Amino acid sequence: MAKKKSELRPVLLWIGAIISVIGSVAGELGYASGSIATVVGIVAALIGCYLWTRDKNRAWDFALLGLLAPIGYLGIMFLKDKSTQ
């Protein structure tokens, strides 16, 4: 029986990326809440990357590639899926 993949992963990745961009723009405009939104977005994206690497049965430290978004997402995408072996 195939392992069920997390449906929350893509949601967290997209929300994290969008909130990070909005937070960065708000910070450039001088809003104090911009840096808070950026941190929340990065944390959401890292949780999504952790779920992605867990679904691929890889070590949690590969999730840190999410800090290099969107290039890091490609790195995680091309990791070999060990959960099917």
C-alpha cells in the first residue's frame, strides 16, 4: 500500500512564499510588521519543505534547502524518493 502524501505541503509552500514576499515589500515601505510577516512566511515554507522531505523519506536537514527558495524547492524536487523502495 502506497504511503499517503501530505496535502498540507503545497499549501504551506505557496502561503510561505507569498507571505515572505508581502512581508519584504511591507518592510521596504517602512511597516514594522513587514519583518514579522517575512519570518512567518519563511517558517511556513520551511515546514512545507520538511513535510516534502519527510514524504520522500529523506533526512530533515534537506528541508533547509527551502531557505534558498525558489531554487531550493528545485533541489528538494529532484531528490530521489526513498519512500517507494
